[in-house]
Amino acid sequence: MNIISICGFAVILLILAAPLKKQSKAFYLILVAMSGIVFLGYILNSALPLFEKMRYLTSSANIPTEHASALFKSLGICLVSQFTADACKDAGETALAGKIELASKIAIASLSLPILEQIITSTTKILGVN
């Protein structure tokens, strides 16, 4: 991932978007949303080798498929909810952004419950506690 390209694109976007924000809020929001989608696509494309490496590491470490799946789903929830919450904040809807962030935290917590249950079960077996 070339951070210089991302930052350069962001600066150009800010220069283009600043006059639009005052003149036409609708076009400004469309421009920001579309650029956010372009950013997200570029970042996810750049992260594909990272995902492949994570998949390789989880399979070589004999981590159960359910745990690896929960990890990848949690990462996806984080990315999508952060993008959506930021778009809501840009539109001035901070209350809605807060609800999205809360919903994502609850979704991640529910995904992690089976892993937590297995950790507790394994720990109690090791300690001999019933």
C-alpha cells in the first residue's frame, strides 16, 4: 500500500471538496461518499496479501476454522462499520454514527462468544475445576 498516494489523493479531494461543501451539500456528500468507496476499494485490494498471510498462519497453527472465520468476520465488521460511521459523521449524523458503532461492537462480541466459551472450558479442564 502506497501511503503517499493515499495521502495525495486525500489532499486533492479536500481541495476539490471544500468549495462544494459551501455551495452544494448534496454534491459534497456524494463526492465524499464516492471517494470513500474508492479509498476502501484501494485499501482492501492492498490488504489482500495480508488476508492471505493471516489465512496461512491460522491454518498452519492448527487454529480451528470457526475461530479464523470469526476473526475475519470481525475484521470485516470493523471495516464496514467504521466506513459507514465516518460517512454518517461527515453528513452531520453523529447520533446515527454512534448507533452504528454500538451495533458493530455488539456484533463482534456475539461472534467472540464461542471462542470465549472454548477458552473458559479449556481453562477449567486444565485447572480441574468443574
